[in-house]
Amino acid sequence: MKPSIQTVGQVLYSPSQYVIPVFQRNYRWERPQWSKLWESLEEIQKPEKQGNHFMGFLVFVPGLPQPGQHTSFHIIDGQQRLATGSILLAAIRNVAREKNCADLADEIHNDYLVHPRKRGDQHYRLLPKERDYDSYLAI
């Protein structure tokens, strides 16, 4: 196993797909976890702060290579955090659309949430175990 340090943005921006296996627990973050994350995000925006916010470790197991498909990784640890990052990006995308910032909305959508030229399961960068993908990211 080769560990590497990457941001959530780097993980989601990669051409890979991250699959939440069916044995993982359902998404469980509620207001306390969201509030803690939001406070951390506000804190790192202060001018005197330097560095990044540590989101914890993400552990993936590569799936079997498939010709013509992006590399898929099964999420072993960190699915709540990665899903939360995707949900937050989808919310920012939606606000950007409402505020007529189409370029920003399209960049978030196409670079971090979906693979625009793929269809079906391959379309989503984060593939939740629920099979209602469109409602998951409110696309």
C-alpha cells in the first residue's frame, strides 16, 4: 500500500471514480458534524491562518481495471467525509446557478461531481450505494 497526501479537491478532480460499497453504513452526518466542518472551514479562512484543514484519512481499494473506463476505487474508510465534500460542492454549484454564475457552476459540476462524457454508473465521480444518483447530487 502506498499512502499519498491529497486534498479532497484533488481526489474528486481525478479521472477516477470512487464507489461506496454496499457494506458501508448509510450516510449519517447530521447538524453536529456539519456544524463542526463549517466552523473549521470558517476558521481556515481567517487571514492569520496558514495551511490546510485535515479531513482525516481516506482509504481506497482499487477495483478491477476495465477497458475504456475510469479507474474505480472502493471506499473503505472516509465515505462520510467524501460524500459530505460532494454534497457541499453540489450545494455551492446550485447557489452559483441561482446567482447566474454559470461558469463556476459548470466547473464544479463537470470537474468535481461528474464525468461529463460518461453515462450510467460511470457518469458520477462518487458513486453512492443508493441507486438514486440524481437526487443524491440534485442534478
